[in-house]
Amino acid sequence: MLNTKLQLNLDGHLAVITGATGQLGRVMARTLAACGADVVVHYHQNATKAADLCQEITALGRRTLAVTGDVGQKADVFALHDTVVAQLGHPDIIVTNAVSQIHPWQTVLEEEEEDYEDQFRSCVLQNVFFAKAFVPAMIERRWGRFIGINTECSMQLFQNQSAYGGAKRAMDGVMRVLAKEIGEHQITVNQVAPGWTISDIDRERGSEQNERYASTVPLARRGTDQEIANVVAFLASDLSSFITGAYIPVSGGNVMPTI
């Protein structure tokens, strides 16, 4: 029978969003909460912004909790897990959004080896550690959503992107294997790959428009943080129940995976 009232209803679900105080993370947290999910706000350093975001989520009538820790360190991730479970229960939606920032990006010959290690930890080991910590409870419940935030850069691999793009490509490999390993338990594993996204910092600076970048995009514009968050909410919902192992560019067609 055709369902004529399809909704992104996340009532009864608990989500963990890493890097939730960042530009995109805040919008994803608000969006999942607006869809009915309780939301754990992970942050690395900005406790004040985490507290403010938790207040917003509480105002929506959802449970929330701010937690901190280095997502590239196994002990931190498992300590985070124990705190969340003790206070809110077992999460069934994980969004790995946090990423360590390295500036400026440099050529392979110039990039320090520590930068490659740093990106590997935040892009690859973050997903490994969060899977180890949170997926076992999803297996017991036979329901779960594991969503990683990748990037269009992992397909473009332009000059100076070796540390970041290489780590995101490695992340893609881990996520695809994980999807195959835990799919039988009705847990989906997917990636959202934003293009160069408009966020609050652009709105504050008036820098939303970039004609050079837009000229490369079939939709002829930059996407917004809300458009990214909408896809994350879809993948977290029952509407995406038969999608797993996907790398979904949300880039206006700027990158297009081919068959």
C-alpha cells in the first residue's frame, strides 16, 4: 500500500554526532532533534558552544548530553561510550563528522608525515573505534545507522589534498567493508560527501557566493549545511532501510560516481 504521509520520524532513537559544535555538526544536531531523535553532542574543545547547542535541543523536547574526547584515541571513544550509555542508554544512530583540521594543505613533498598520521586517526580510526564501541549493541537490537561524513575531495584528489583526501579514501574503504560485515543485522553503513558547503560563517561574512566554484557545479551554486543535514536525516530514518555501503555526494553534481 502506498504511504502518502512519509515522514522523517526519528522518535525513540538516540544519535551521537561527533564534532557536533562545528559549522555542519550544529545543523545536523538540530535537524535530527527536530525529526524526534535524542542527540549526544560531542565536542573536542568548545564546551560553551556544546552547552548552548544542548539548550537548543532540550528546547525541542529532546534528551541531550554533551561529551568530549579525542575521536582518534580508542580510550577516549570507549570512555565516551560508557558515559552515554550510563546516562541515556545505547545509541542506535552514529554520525562520525569530526575531523582534525590541518592548515595549510601542502604538496606530498612538503606535507609533514605527522599530518598524514593525524588525518588517518580522525578519518579512519574514528570510524573503527566508534564501530567497535557502539555497533555491538546495534547488533543485539537488529537496528542501527552508522553514517560517516566524507567529502567530494576524496574523488577529486586535487593538488595539496593528499593527507586529507587520502585519509578520506581510506575511510571509504573501511566503511564499505563494515557495511558488508554487519548488514545481516539490519544495520546500514553509509557516507555523505558534501561539496564546498555554505555555513553560518559564510553567512556572517557574506561569502556565500563563489562564481569560480559554482561554474564547475551542474546546479551552478554551492550547497548549504541544511541540505547536507537533510541527507543525513534521511539515512538515519527508516526511509533508507535498504541503502547501505553507499557514498552519496551532496555536491550539486560536482562529483558523480560512475559505474
